[in-house]
Amino acid sequence: MAETSFDFIPRAYRPDKPRSVGVTEIRGPYYATYGTRHLADVLDVAGQWVDGVKWAGGSFALLPREQVRALSDLAHKHDAYVSSGGWIETVLRYGPEAVDRYLAEAKEVGFDVIEISTGFLSMPTSSLVRLVERVRRAGLKAKPELGIQFGSGGDSTEAELAAEGKKDVGDLVNRGRQALDAGADIIMIESEGITENVAPWNTGAVAAIINGLGLENVMFEAADPLVFEWYVKNYGNEVNLFVDHSQILQLEGLRQNIWGNKSTWGRIANVPPLDEG
């Protein structure tokens, strides 16, 4: 475990970075507009609990290239990867050449992971697999983003999403398996239709996804404290989660069992590997 103050108080086990389970990915500049000075403060305070920084909504395309690169360099300094977010959905509208140029520039500005979102696109699984392979050939990691709600990822209203209808969770699992077989590093799961803009939460879909793909192979969007508490409560502190950058310490406190709400306070446990005592 990383060194902390008050470390005489026992905590639930958390592996050191680089982690392959219990990964916390945080949102980069989007809903909150911030730059390197703010991110430096965040990472100075909580960088040991941040595994990755994810851009959202193509916001990097609104910044000077040197600013994007500076944020990447700062994340790397704290041993955190940089993920593109799902902007490839926009790029795909302009053809394969645009995709190749996008991947090349993504590498130039320090991205490590390319998220392949399909919330607004109707894309066959074979095309998703080819995109995974294309990303890997460019020397980047591929992170397909899959969901059960068409139109997810764009701040659509609950009524708009309900009108679109939901996809079959079995199809998501099948697409996820094929993407992993093609070399995808992890599958991001959209929250819409599962824990966002839906009542009640679709907890059965979560179980089917974890049972079908494996807990270590998926990451869930959980940028709401009640949501990430539910995931940790039900699947333990090794569940991979994407949260807002303002929620790092709240989530990590829950993962380590130093705090919680009524249903989680003092109840989160994890046993370290034998060679770690």
C-alpha cells in the first residue's frame, strides 16, 4: 500500500500502481473547465489513487495542442494513463483516413488509450473488432465503450432515451468478448440504461456483464456517489470505476474502508496476496 498519514489504522487491501483491478479513472476537463494547474493540485493530493485521466466530449479538440500534451505529461508524471474519451464517433463520420490521422495525433499529444464508443452509431461487431485492431496497430490501447441504451453518452433526457428503447445485454457481452479477443484492454460500460436515466437501476444487466466478461475486464461509469457505493458494496473494492475528478478521495475512502454510508460503513474488506502478507 502507498504511504499515507495515520497508517496505523488498518484498511482494506489495495494494490499499488500500476493496478489491473480496482482501477479508478477520472474525468478530465469537460463539465468542469480546468487546466494543468488544477490537475497538478488534484494529482499532488490524490495521484496515488488515480489510474487514468479520461477526456470527454472531444474537449481536447478545443484546446491548443501544447495544452493537451501538457495535461498528458502531467498525468504520466503521476503514473496515470490518458484516455481519449469517445470522440472517435465523430471522427468515423469522415472516413478511414480521418481515423488514421486521429490516431496519429492522439499518440503525438500523449494519449495512451483510445476509447471506441458506439452510443450514437450503428456499427457491426466486425467493424468494432477492426477498429480495435487499428488502434493496436497504431501503438495505442483500445477501450471499446459498450452499452444497452442507444443514444447514450450525449446528455440525452430520460424521456428521449426511453423512446429509443434498450439493447439486449447478451449482445453487449458477445461484442465485448469479441473485442477482448481482438486485443482490447478493457471494456467501458455506459451508465445510461443501467444506473443513469433509468428507474429502477438495471442491476441484472450489471450481473450479466460481469459474469459474461469478468470483473477485471470491465469498467463501469459511476460518476455519482450512490452509484459507485453500490458497485463497491456489491462487487468489492476491485471493481473498475470511472468517476468525476472531484470524487477521488470519496471513492478511495470507500474502497479502503476508512469511511462509508449506513450500508457500507466498516463492511468493505479485501485480503492481500500471500506474498504481501
